[in-house]
Amino acid sequence: MIRFEHPNLLYLLLILPVFIVIFYLYMLWKRRALLRFGDYMVVNHLIPEFSPLRYKIKFSIFITALAFLILGMANPQIGSKLEEVKRKGVDLIIALDVSNSMMSEDIKPCRLARAKMAISRLIDRLESDRLGIIVFAGKAFTQLPITHDHASAKMFLETISPNSVNVQGTAIGAAIDQSVASFEKTNFKNKAIIIISDGENHEDDPISAAQTAVKNNIVVHAIGMGSPDGAPIPIIKGNQIIGYKKDMDGSTIVSKLDEETLRRIASVGNGTYTRATNIDIGLDKIFDDIKSMEKREYDSKVFSNYESRFQYFIGMSLLLLILELLIFDKKSKWLSKIKLFEINKVK
């Protein structure tokens, strides 16, 4: 297993595309500047030592060296010792609504973003508990199977967006059914589902699904995202709001929180319902209830020792930087005199 000791440093890789764009614009500007003096081929003959290819090679080596340097700073580590340990905790699945209505902004910055922030903090509180993530809209999909790997859970959480499910709608029943199928078939009462949604179910029967969950010793909690007054559903393009969804009559569609449905789901599921606000989403309260549940002991294989591999990446970065320095911007007059494949003419 490979992990990074400082994963946040990997965000520095985002500066590489910026450097590439700047370099491209610089080369474009340089070419246009040369064209002001005349035909490009003629100008090249006037300055034979100029080599655009060398610039590109040097820049490619520099970018690669920078990438290796960032990876080295993040310190990739390889698990070298696998041990089997006893863990004791609950199995928790979070079913997160990713329909377009979850982009409404009656909860800041929007319903979905606020839910993801709260889930991230909840993951930090998990100890020996296992976690799975289901995403749903018109259909439900397993984003992350139940695992004790909390770092992976946070990574998968970051990728969740309305594009995670290509069928729009709000199929809460399907999300509960998918969650139930994800649990191990045991009689242990250590399993819980947290539905996070605005509750506007249009697809199926979530109440019946919650009843099925209870028959399988699974508790179903619910968190309502949004407000009863509702908010318009934004149309987003390129991270910018370009308008709001409208109905067939041209009126702006307002997405309202359906508390009644979510309350019934939690009631039938022997769980707790709470409504999210801009101050508190309610996950902490529900998690406190979950922590009081019966805990199950299970075996888990984990890496107990990791070996750092940063030195290889740093070393490669230094070698590439040295190589980049050894390549001159201009053609070498001395090297240009060496013509290995030219046959001397006999006078």
C-alpha cells in the first residue's frame, strides 16, 4: 500500500499547468516578436545559434523535475509490515443526495458543499468505526464500500459532485436499499445509515425501504438539508452561476425541504431526524447516538510500518535540474563544428 505522509502538499501540483500556460504564452510572444523583423525562416538564418527546441526541452525537464520535487516533499511511503489487529466499532453508511437541488444556496455555501464539509469533520472523529459512502439522485451508487481506511474516505468525498450520478431525481428508497445491500449479513446491531438530503423524493418508496433496513437490524437516521421556504436551483457552468432552473411556464423552480418525508424515514427507521442550519448540520448529534450503539469486534489487516521513499524523488529532481542547467539556451558554436557523419571531400 502506498500513502503520502503530507498529502496536502500534492495540491502544489496544480501550479504545473499554470507554468505550462505561461511558457506557451511566452514562446508565442517571442515568435511574434521575431516576426516583426521579417520572415521567420530568414530571421532564423540571421541568428543560427537560437534554438526554440532547446527552450522546450529545458522547460520540459524543469517541469518534470518540479513534479518529482513536489512528490518527494509529500513523502510517498510504502507499507512494509502487515499485521492483523482486532478492531471494535460500528458500521456506518452515509447516503448523500447529489441531485441538482442540493446546489441550492439556502444553506451556505450550498447544501451539498455544507454536507461534504460536515462529513469530512465526522470522518476525523471516527476511531475503529468503518464507513461507506452512497451517492444518489435518480439512482443510487456506491461511492465507497465499507472500509476502515478513513483517509480514502476523505479522498473519495472530495470527488463527489452532482455529476457523480447522471440520472437526476431523488431516489431515497434506492439509496437505503443500496446501503442495506452494502452491509455484511449479520445479526449484530452495530449498523446505521445516515440519509443526507433535501427530502424531495420523486422516484420510489423510502418508507418501505426504511422498514426493510430495520428488519436487518439497521438504524436509519436522516438529516434535512435546506429550508421550508426553499431556494432556486442554480445552473452552473465553469464554476459560475449562469442562471436558475425554470419550469415549462418559465417560472423559477424553488427547491423546498421536505421535512415530513425525512421525519417519517427516521421514525420508521428507529433513528433520529435533525434539520441542518448554517451553524450546525446535525451530524455530530446523530454520531453521538451511533457511538452508543452495540459495537462489534472484527479482524482487520493493517500496515503497521511504512518506509519513506522521498529520497528517490528528490534525487531524480536534482538530477533533472542539473541536466537542465547543462543544456544551453543557444546552440554551442564548438559543438556545431563537430560533424561526425560528414565525409571529407578529397581535393
